[in-house]
Amino acid sequence: MDSANPVATRELEPPNAASRRRFNVRFDRNELSGAFGDMGTDFPLIASMVIAANLDTTGVLVLFGLLQIMSGLVYGMPMPVQPLKAMAVIVITQKLSGELLFGGGLAIGVIMLLLTVTGLIDRLAWVVPKSVVRGIQFGLGLQLATISLRDHLPSLGVPGYMLGFGAFVLTVLLAGNRRLPPAPFVLGLGLVYALLFHVDVAGLARGAGFFLPAWRVPQWGDVWTGFLILAIPQIPLSLGNSILATRQIVEDYFPERRVSVRRISLTYSLMNLVNPFFGGVPTCHGSGGLAGHYAFGARTGGSTIIYGLFYLTLGLFFSAGFSQIIHLFPKPVLAVILLFEALVLMALVRDMVGSRSDFFIVLLVGLSAATLPYGYVTGLVLGTVLAWWWRRRSPSAGAASSRG
């Protein structure tokens, strides 16, 4: 059983020379399955932003796909590329314009680049203890589980519950099976259901063609307003989850690899310095995405390359029929994928159980992140202050708790 993953693998692959190389890409059934381990988070957010902000679907899908491919090649592991969640929620709920979204994306790209080149991101990583990082992961897991069970699963009523139950059973039965990994079967079940009951195949075919993203230049007014409205609320979540928690989960799953917070922060910033000029939504890395890819079988950069090719194909050839493509992946099926991603994240806190103070901080930070307004910044600051206070009171306990 894989000690780093509650969705356990029955056949572990021993480390080899290829796994230690930066360029580590493999294409097989497990990479195919793991490729879609983060789809429960990505696809609904992308679809909702396209609708709410009236975005050009071609630019959104093509850029998202290209960045997935880039991430797989650069990191040689299933390093995810995800929509920025806080920005996405604000845009969706307030129906903000695409121009404001692109401006906010460019603003946060500049901010992350400054944190990287000045070395401030390294200092932050030194200051924030591992228990706080685990708390951020736990809080994100709670949020993802809530979205899965409260929003995605009930979306189709009784048929949706039945579909979700079938997907859940398939996932449990095939979890960790390296010969028959679960994601293709789970998504296949949803695809069959969608084609039978929801998708206009003729309409989908009419939307086929060849499309390219359009060049655009964000206006300074949109960049400034996007910074105030979108980037500032996003920064705490990005620092906690996209940078610190992602680096921690790389250490958990790929201990032989050395990926610094500065490197993660740099690719984060570069993605958002490119996205706005071609209509791509703001993106980040994320611990939940890496956990999801890994849980469903991914072990190399091949998984994110496959995932990227999926979005690239949709964007280049089927973006005009996106209104039909949305129905190909029923939300109850995505709910099951998202739920397992959440469970994997929350289970990572087990290495904190041996210390009462560390586990208390995990719960405090996690519950703050999941329930409070601006919960990630509240949990990050409060948990870090409390952890250092405990360390000063009990130096031996502080030495036993490694930093994140």
C-alpha cells in the first residue's frame, strides 16, 4: 500500500534513473487515468467562467492546454495547472468582465514574479511551519469535499445521484489498480450517460472547425482594478496552497525530487504573464491537483501532457460547440473525482497526529480556511504565530516539528 496516498496503489514502481531526471514523461494507461484526476476542479470552474464573463472559449481552452503540456515537460511529474479559484469564484458570482479577469491575472503574475526575484517567497517558506501547510491542505480538502457533495452531486437530481453512486463504486473497486486504473471507466460512464440523455451530437458536430486564440492587450485600468478586486483576495490562497502546499506535496509523493518554492513561484508567475495576452484564464499550481493526478495513477509529466492535449484539441477544433461539450462530463461524475482528491488531501495530515500542538494547528488553520471569510490568510497568519509561540515555550517540541 502506498504510504503517501490513501487511494493506495497495489503495485508501486521503484525509483529509477528516469524518475530522477528532470525530463520524466511516460504515456500509459495509468498516466491516462491520472491525467483526469483534477478534472473535477478544473472543468466546472472553466465552464462557469466562460459563461459568466462571456470569454472566448478558444483562448481559454488552448492556453489552458498548452500550459498543462508545459508543466509536464518542465517538471517531469504531474504538476497541475489550475484556474485561480478565488478569482474564478469572484468572477462567476459577480459576473465580472473578461477584461477585468485578464487584468487581474496579469497583476498577480507581476506580484508573484516580484516575490520570486526578491527571494521573499523563500523567506515565507522558511517562516511558515509544516503544520500550517498541512492545515491549508486540510482546509482545501474540506472545501473541495463540500463543493463535490453540495454543488456537483445534486446537480442532476435523482438520475445524478444514481450516476454518482455508480462512479463512486467504480472508483472504490479500481482504486490503486495499476492494470485497470479508474478514471477512464468513471469518465466513460459519464460520457455514455451524457450521449444518451443530454448531448446534441449534431450540434456538437456543427461546432467543429479550426480556431486560434486572438491577441489582446490588457488595459492599465483593468490591471489596476483587477489587482484590487481579484488579485488581493487570491494572494493568500496562492501563497498557501499554490506555492507552499504544492512544494510540500511534491516532497510527500516524490521525495527523490528537489523542487523549490522559488521554481514553483516562477512558473506560476510566467503563466500569468502570458495568459492575458491570448485570452487564457489566470492559472496556478496546486496541492489538490497534484493529489488528484497522483491518486488516479499519474507518476510522470505524461499525465499533464495528456490532459493538456485534451484541452488543446477542444480549443483548436471544437471550441464553437463548447455549450455541448460541457454536458459530456456530468457534474455528478466530476463530483466523485473531486471527492477522492479531497480525501487524499485531508489524509495527508496523519503525519501531524503524533504532536498535539501540531495537530491542533492543523485543525485551526484548516477550519479557518474552510469556513471564514479570508480564511486562508487568517489561518496562515494565526497558525504561524501560534506555532512559533509554542516553539519558544517548548524548544524541544519546536525542533521536532519540521518547517514547510
